[in-house]
Amino acid sequence: MDSKSKPAEVPALTPEQAVEATVQIPNMPLMYFNHARVVSSNFDLRVFFGIGNITAQGQQALVEQLCVVLTPEFASQLTASLATTIEGFERRFGKLREPVVISSKITRKPKNTP
């Protein structure tokens, strides 16, 4: 393919086609998270998921347990999908409450990270 050629466009699946085309592995892991930290580079985005708690001393404690690497294009699609899902949730159950602690403001490097 030369520099002026465009890749062939693949038609998007309808939601029904996507459900039919989706296969889940047996015993798929299920994890709960209430903390996410996003880091980007020229090539991808990394989302570190974990659990955030407040200690008895009132300090925030965050334990990151999973890193998911996404292309910027997929991250954009995921953002739109999450926004649509949350809008539907809020129509059915009411507006979400504002978070008490916003963990995305954490700027220091996590412990035990190279």
C-alpha cells in the first residue's frame, strides 16, 4: 500500500450483530474497581485500575491491580459508549452523585513502579 492509499473501510456492526459476534471465555475473571489513573503516550493510553480506600488515619490508599492498554481510537469509542450507557442509567435511576475523592488528580509515581 503506498502512502496515498487508504485502508478498506470495514462496516460497523449493529448492536445486535455485535452481541451475536461476541464470545466470552469460560470462567472469565470479574474484578471490581473504584479507582482509575490514565496515562498517555504518542501511541497508546494506559488505564491503571485499582481500589481506593480511606485509612483509619484519613489518608487515601490506592492499590492498582490491572493495567489496560488501548489505542487512542478505541479509547475514544469506549468513552462514547460509556457516556451513552451512563446517560441511560441516569434516565432510569437518576443523576449520579458527585465523587467525594477524585483520584485522577494523583500525580506522584506509584510505589514499586520502574
